[in-house]
Amino acid sequence: MNIKKLSALYFSPTGGTEKIARYVAGELGKRLGLKPEYIPFTKPAEREGERRFGPGELLVMASPVYAGRLPNKLMPEYQAKIFGDGAIALPICVFGNRSPDEALRELALLLEGNGFQLAGGAAFAGRHAFSDQVGEGRPDGDDLAQMADFAAKIAEKLAGEELPPLELDRSEIGPYYTPLKVDGTPARFLKAKPLTHWEKCCYCGACARACPMGSIDPKTMDAVGLCVKCQACVRKCTRRAKFFEDPDFLSHVSMLEQNYTRRADNQIML
């Protein structure tokens, strides 16, 4: 197959998904003799308008996993704005060391439904956005080696005259994972929003600029709109002034730290 253009598009509020998308695309680029174009799809302005990819193009499409699925507030935007028109796609999901659950299959089916031909796909573990203890150090050297091997196998597939159909379960996608508290009961924190230690805040606006939903007032630094719990404001605050105190959210974080510090396996689909 004659691949003329390689692109990597990613939604990545805290940078973990972008890192993996760039690494996989870079490894593919080495093997295909192409320089990847990197397309952020994170902030509201970056998500305006459609993105169309045509014949001879390869798209690495990367998304984080939220509750075992694609982020529910972003999935409709993926569906409404990213189209294949005969291009080839490589869906990549990044999960926080618990499980990718249905996210990879969901992204693959979405891209296939939007006109892409699938070359393969993968779900790679990263550090969890909620806690540095969950997925600490991921992706590590072993992960990067697995990504490079994955890219090599995809490049080998693309060297053929035709791309064989990808074997994929096309049944209905399962439900979202229900977050749990330490006691095993459901953790209900949909309405939780970040708070601010005002004695630390310098009103620099880093949190407002980082929010992928545009939900932090750049004048007051208050969370005034929809919060997807991505932790971008917490992690990018220059003074460590942003925090969550919702009891269910904090109990869920503790549950993750108690049960999911073991090394989760990556998933490869070829």
C-alpha cells in the first residue's frame, strides 16, 4: 500500500495520551519514511470543525479511557468531527493501569463507522490521572519496546498490496465501568469539581488554559462549567492550589491505590 501521509490526533488533557500517540506515530514514521503530523484535539478551540483524512493517509487516533470507555463527553465529538473518506486508522487507547475494558473496541468501531479502514489497534497503560501510585512509571521501557514492535508489525501489514480486514467483535458495546469506593459500593462523584486553596493561588490562569472543557473562569479561577475529572487543572497548576475533596472521589482514588498498583497488561489488536 502507498501511504503518503501519517498523522497522529489525540485528546490528552494531562499529556499521557499525547506521549504515547507521539511515540507510536514516531516509530511508524521511521518505518514508513514519513514525518508525522501531530494534531491536538484537546482544548475547545482545537476541536472546532471537522478533520477529514483521505486515501493514502494513515491516522493514529489516540484517546484516554474514562470508566472503561471513551470519554462520554468527547465520544460524540470524535463521531461528529473525525472522518476517514478511505483513509487507514490505527486506534490507540491509553488507560490508567486498571483496564481498558471496552474503550479500544469502541474507538475501533467508531473509526470504522466513520469511513476508516482499520490496520490494527492497541490499548497501552499509563499513569492514572487520579494518582501517581497507579501506573507509576508507565509507559516504561518494556512498554516502549512493545509499542515499537507493534509499529513494526503494522508497517509490515501496510507493505502489502491490500490491507486484510481486521478481526473485531462488532457486537454492542458494554456499559461504562462503575467506579467503586474502598468499601466496594459505587462511588458517585459526577458532580464533583475542583476547588482552590486560595492562599496558594496566584491567578496565573494555568488551570483555565489547561481545562479541555473550557470550564474554569480565567478571571476567578473557579470551576463554573462541566468537569470531566481529567485532572488537568490539578496537575498543571503552578502552585498546587487545585484539589478535589469530594468524599466519594477520594474513596475511589484510595480504592485504586489499594487494588491497581500491579502491572496491567497492554492489549494489542493486529
